[in-house]
Amino acid sequence: MKVILTGSTGFIGSEVLRQCREDKRITGIVALTRRPLDEEVEKDEKVEVVEMKDFNVYSEETLEKMEGADACIWY
């Protein structure tokens, strides 16, 4: 299962990200963020970090990364 997650730098979102990383059913996470995540998270092969300046504008590259997602968790 592939998940799109926003808010992963906040208190609740970071916990949701941690649980998604530990869940064996989730094979990929696209983390849309405004700032970088911890180095440990950035190195996780399961996580694709996309830094966004404007959550109303999505580049073609970002749309391609989100393609095929099964769920979206928006904070």
C-alpha cells in the first residue's frame, strides 16, 4: 500500500509517519513537507520526501510520485 502524508513535521503527523514506517502493509510513503525531515527518515527507502512551498501547486514530478497511492492522510 502506498500512502501520501502531509503534516509529518508536526506532533501528530510525525507519529503517524512513525506508525506508517513500522506498518509492514505500507510499502511506500510520499511525505509532503514544508521543511526537511530527520536524517533517519530521509534515508528510509520506504519514504519519499517532497518539500513543498505551496500546497496549492503541484509539479509534474510531484504528481508522478503520488501516482498510484492507495490512501492520503492530510493534516
